[in-house]
Amino acid sequence: MQRTIKNIVSSVGVGLHSGQKVALTLNPAPEGHGVVFERLDIKNNARIKVNALAVKETKLCSTIGNENFSIATVEHLMSALSATGIDNILIQLDGKEIPIMDGSSIPFIHLIKSAIIVEQKKAKEFVVIKDVVEIIDGDKYARFEPYDGFVVDFTIDFPHPAFKEEESQVSIDFFKDSYIEEISRARTFGFMQEVEYLRSNGLARGGSLENAIVLDDYKILNEDGLRYKDEFVRHKILDAIGDLYLLGNPIIGKFTAHKSGHDLNNRLLRLLIEKKDAWEVQTINASEHTSHSSLSSYLHVNEELKKIAQKNIL
Ligand SMILES: [Zn+2]
């Protein structure tokens, strides 16, 4: 069934690129509403419902908007909404960028959970992949293929001593593996050289060792090191889940990516929309479709949070 939140919840944080302090409020929404963002600092109904074509900029982060306004860095919050199965929500903010929080999606998972996730009366509408859809750009690619579940398989390739080959690929089956345990704590990362360049261009103003893994030419600068030994590729999966949820529906299929990022992820969604024979929208009745019975164990947010709290890794 579709899901929303029961209560209104708020949080305050800083935008990674703008450095701007932003208040974020999550509001319940009715069935069929979708995920809608609203800028409160702009008059004249600055609202936008997420869809692949609402993505207007993919450099550094995913930015949605129209000719009148933009909302930057939506991917980590979108990733948390995907993982908690939220279909309908109104997200209000009083600035141009979603706060970066700790650079991962776990603060958003906690915020959503604190609002209490509730099931609604209408069935959830999945986009079921029926045929291979692929986009190749040089040595990068991103692909959808049919699969009875939701799998994300990602490979990164950075020529840097801190990126080890054996930690460059991760595959997660979200009907079996736990997003919260395996992915949600993976932080964004950046290279010192890049950070200096970005700062000189008025970007990465809110970035720090508190909300990103930062690397110089040789090593990781964060004193506490990594949260997962392969945290970089896990964060790329976190980003991809958020970028893919900008489609507006959860996906049933397999996503495979090699060196992909916000740009290629969005181009794949746009290609998918064009190839109408490659997918269809379906509702799924878990009790009738035994092959999807694993859906019932999908998204057990409370249990998953308890599990990782017990392991003292929060
Ligand atoms: Zn990210």
C-alpha cells in the first residue's frame, strides 16, 4: 500500500554547496499526491512534484526545479524516502538546498521515522522493468533489466590510493538486504583539490569533515576513517537510489551501473520514460503474488533501526 507520514516534523541543517542554513519540514500528504517539494522563501506557489524531467541540473548533485526556482541536493532525502517506502509527502524548505546533515541518509531516515510511517488505502504503484534499457557514455554505463525484486549493482573506479579494487563493487538486493544497515550511513566524499576549486567558485561552502569524507592525494583526512570499508561505492548506491526515486515510483528491476553519477542516472530515467514498451506500472498484492512475498519483509524500518542501534553503529 502507499505510505505517508502521520505527523509534521522539522529539522534544520546547512546546504553542502550553498553553506546556507535551511529549515526542512516534512508534511503528510494524501494518496496519489506523490513526493512534492516546496520552497517557502519564494512566493507564487513554488511547488514541484518529483519526476525525471523535473531534474534540471546534475553537476555535483541532483537539482530539481523549473524556470522559476531550484532545489539542490535532493538525492539523499529521496534515497531515504525510497528506503522507507514513502509515496506521498510534502517537503517544505526555506532555502535553495536540502541540508547535507552528516553527508549520509540516516538522519533523514530518523526524521521520517520520528514522523511515524503510515499505510494508506490505495495500492503502491511500481514501475516494473520489462526489457533492458541501457545508456553508455564512454567507459561509463547505467542499465535497467527485468528482475523480480530491486537490485542495485554499482562499480566505481577512481585512480587514487584510498580506493582499493576489491572495494570498488557492491551489489544490494533490497528485498533481502537492509538498506538501513548496508547503505544509509555511507557519506558523501570529495577530494581536497576539488574542494578548493569548488570553494573558489562559491560551492562546497557547507562542506566539512563533519558531513563528508575528504581525501587528499594519498589518504582519507577524516580522523575516524570510514563507516564501511567500501563506503565510497555504498554512497554511490545511496545516491543512485535517490536519483532513481526521482522517477516518482518505486522500481521493480535490476539497476547496474559502472562509474555512473547523477547525470547518467537521470539520462537513464529519461530514456526509460521514452521506451514505453520497456516498463509498465503495476500494483502488487503481496498475498496473491507469492513471488513478491518478500515485499512484506521489505522496508521494515523500525526493526532495521533497532538492529543497527544494538550494534552501536549509529
Ligand atoms: Zn551523495
